[in-house]
Amino acid sequence: MIRKARIEDVGRIAEILVFNKRLNFFPIFQDVQYSFKELNVMNVASELLDSYYHFYVYDDGVIKGIMEIDGHELVTLYVDSFFQNEGIGSQLVKYAIEYHQIQYLWALEKNVNAIRFYKRHGFFVSDEKKFEEDTIEYLVKLKRKL
């Protein structure tokens, strides 16, 4: 069910990224220009053509969840909102830990649902923070308990 992304998955990956970013981040940033003009499936899919190989997908006939891994960092993890609360996110994070020895990730400090999710999966909020690019919002580093 979890596999490496292929070029033909790019459109679906872009779709999941765009809609999750709108749902989760528009309430925080309130940036209409970015969220509803710049952030669109065509733009994201075009950008993914050079990096889709960093992604893994949860695919049971339909791609329902995605994650991006870079080294020991879990860069991105999203589940299509239609399929949330089915354990897909948990399966993805467990796969990342088991097969890629994920050690850390960054999450928006105000994204309390994501932080709660990762805490349930053995991560803790460290003292490390940085600004999200071009914003005044903080990202916090979550590390895996060893």
C-alpha cells in the first residue's frame, strides 16, 4: 500500500498538497493571493516534476496519502481530507520511521493538530525554532524519541 511515487502520481500528489495546504494554512496565514492564486494544482505539479522521487504514496487503488522524505527528515505528510481518520497518516509515519529511520520534522507552531499527531507517534517538540520562509510564523522542530 505504501510505495515510492512515480511520475504518473504527480497530479494526485499536487492535488493532495494544494487542498491540504489551503485547509491547514490559510486560517493561519490569511494570504488569499498565495492560497488561491499561486497555490494551484498546475503550479505544484510542475514543480514536482523535479522532485516527485522524494515522495511516497499510500495507494490502495487510489492515492489517499503522501509523504516526502529527505534523508532522516520527514518533510511532508498529508492525507486527503476525504480519507482522514482511517489510520493512513499513522501508517505513513510508521513506514517512515521503520524504513527511513526518520529522526525529525518541522511543523508550524500554530498547527496544533499536526503537533498532536506527531507526539502520538513518538516525537517531541524540541527547543529549536525557525521562521517559516517569508513569514512571521515559527516552525518548531519535532524530534523522535530514541
